[in-house]
Amino acid sequence: MPVTPVLRMGDPRLWQVAREVDETKLDALPKLLEPMRATMAEYKGVGLAAPQIGVGLRVVIFGMDANPRYPEAEPVPHTVLINPKIEILTQETTNAWEGCLSVPGMRGLVPRPTHIRYRGVDENGDTIDREAKDFHARVVLHECDHLDGILYPSRIVDRTKFGFIEELETAGLIPKLEKES
Ligand code: NI
């Protein structure tokens, strides 16, 4: 399976707004999805957005199985989401540590809304319309941010809660074994 290098922060392509996919031409998508899936699996991410492999289209993939190591993180359905639209359903936000395959080796504490609705289509053109909370919502918001050229460091409010994994672990700020997306 073709693993593709993930663009890292600093590459101007990560700051661009991705284009809508023509939903009448989804036949071409497997060519994009295959390297995305392979790359996400290789890096053990919970999500990946097309711009992260240099493709400026509004396509994200995400998903995480139940993992006894993360009992507090509910499983996230394995999803291909095209042309996503997000609605925020609450004023409430929570802070959690995020990582990103485009910002390797680092973590930051990011506030996100805890309850959203997201809509779009999958690779077959079938409608996706779901509500998501907490971790699931966070994953979707993080990935969809990539489509608008937003990386999580731009969302950090408390700049002292951003740094290299090793230093944050040593400082006791983050637990070990986090996931990237
Ligand atoms: Ni990311």
C-alpha cells in the first residue's frame, strides 16, 4: 500500500483552503483514499485530511477502535467524509491534548466544542449525518480544520500548554501513549 509522506507545518499547502469535491465524480476517489488510509495506518493516526498529503480537496478520513489503553475515549466509527458541513450544537467546550501528523513530536491543549453535528457524503456518495460528542467531535473538528487551512496550534489558547511530547511528559502534563491525527 502506498504510504505518502505527510506534509509538515511550514509547508504552505497546509494553510490553504481545500476545494469541494465534485460529488458526481466520486469514481476518482479510491486513488486518493488508498494512500490516505495507508498513511494513516502507517503512522497510527486517528485521522487524516487530504491536504496533509498535498491534495487540496475536502476529504477527511478518521476512525478509532475501542482500545483498553484509552478507556475514556469512546470508539470513533471508521469514516470517509467528503465535503463536510459542521454545526456546533453547544456553547460548552473542553480542553484536551491534541497531536497532528503534520506537527510531529508535539502536543497542545486545545479547547473544542463538546457536541456537534456533521454532514457530508462517503466515498459511495451516501449521505452521512451524525451527531458526535467529546472525543469523536474533537477528531472530526481537528480533521475538518485541515480543510480550512487551520492547524491545531492556531487553536491553542494557553501557549504554555504546547510543546514537545518528551518535555510535556517529563513535566507531568500529558500521559504517555497519545494518538496523533
Ligand atoms: Ni492533524
